[in-house]
Amino acid sequence: MERTLYDLAPATRWVGRRMDIHDEVDSTNLIAETLAGLGVPEGTLVVADRQTAGRGRMGRSFFSPGGSSIYMSLVLRPDCRAEDLHMHVFAAAVAVAETAAPLLSDGAVEIKWPNDVLLGGRKTSGINLPARLNGQGVEFAVLGIGVNINTQLADFPPELHEIATSLRIASGREIDRIGFAEALLARLEQEIERMRSEGFKSVLDCWRRYFRMAGARVRIGGPGVSEIVEGVVQGIDEQGALLLSVGSGSRVRIERIIAGDVTLLRSEG
Ligand code: BTN
């Protein structure tokens, strides 16, 4: 018999040690934030089959139909400075990319800075990290991950047809959704532990293998970004900030971008 979300049994030590599984919620992030505020331990995982108000970055919504994908939120209590919290998002993007890659042809998986996982240039996974800060530190954070797994093109609303995809659309075959979620959780635990023991560089080295934007001309904007910046992607620095060369001729300078949405304009050269 086909396994359901309620059969999820990740081979992990602390990620998903306690699980809160639902058929339908407004947002797994909201539930996880409430639980975290009540004091549940790090590793508590909220999972849902469908979200009625899935939350994306920068106040956007995240399309979350039922029966085909995975929506989950992991409670974290990292012992780090608030300014270093974003590193967990890079670890999560690596975990999604590494779990997806063996299911697809070589080079099919790409990470769009900072944390969208793309297949064929279209988004298959989104990640966010709402947090409650405590001065310069972190009281808790909620790592929200949504992955479009068996979604069919017709399931997406027309406005997403050109920008969204799923593992099924990209691979041409149905994916074991529960198996994927279990593999992802195991990988996520591994990446977070590696980052905490070996440092952010170990995650970034892996993240860079999926980053193909160097040389692309892009625009950075989005809700909450006060100034729109255009430039050519040079790479990312050791903190994960995007480095853009901006301006022309003798007035070229490098801008360091720490937040924003990236729109691809055209490739240079
Ligand atoms: C983005 O791409 O803007 C981030 C999307 C994050 C979506 C996930 S789905 C599980 C969790 N619950 C939410 O409401 N959002 C995150």
C-alpha cells in the first residue's frame, strides 16, 4: 500500500524527533512558530499535505496544493548570532539540491541565490527562515521548506506555468514522495551538523556546485528592497552575500547584496 505522510520515518537523530503531521494547515511555519514559542525542542517538525496560506519570502504566498508535494517546518534553536542565522538556509538549499540531483539528469539542479532550487530554470523548491531574535542572538528559528514533487503542470495556476516546476515534470516520472521527504530530512540533518561542526565554508563549497549565475546580468529588487540594483554576478562571498559588479568603465564597483529577489536579465559575453 502506498505510504502517506503519517508513515514518515526519517533515519535521523534529532531532525523530526518529534513530528506534528497534518492533512491541511494554513502554514506549517505558523504552527511551528507557535510550538517553538511554547518551548518545544530543536528538531520538532511540522509537516502538512496541503497549505491554505503557505508563506513565501518577502511577504509572498507559496502555492501548496495537496497530495503531491511536501511542506515542512523545522524548529531550530541555533547557538549563533542573528546575523549568521541565514547560513541555515544555505544548508537547506544544499540538502534539497543533493536529494533531488540523483533523480534527475546531470547538471539539471541549480540553486538560485539565495535559496530557490530550480530545475530547467523553474522553481521546484522554496525555503524561508522566520525567527524570533533575542538581542544579537536567536531564541528560535523555523526552517520552512516546500518542494514540488509530483505536481503536474495543470495543477499550477496559469501565472506559475512559466516559473514553477516539480521533480515529476522535470524527470518525467512519478517520485516516491515519502521516500524523498525521508531522504531530504536525513540530508538536512547532515548538512546542519556539518555546518555547525566544520563551519559555513563546508556548506558553501557544496552550494557553489549548484550555482550557475556567475556572469549573468541581473536585477535585485523585491518587497522591502529600497533600491533596485542591476549588475553582473561575480559570485558569492564567504558569508553567502551575492557579489555584483555595478556600473561601467572606470566606475565599476562591487556591490555586496545580502537580501533581495534576483531577476535574470541576460548573460554577458
Ligand atoms: C519562498 O520561496 O519564497 C519560500 C517558500 C517557503 C515555503 C515553505 S512550505 C513549508 C513552510 N510553510 C510555509 O508557510 N512556508 C514554508
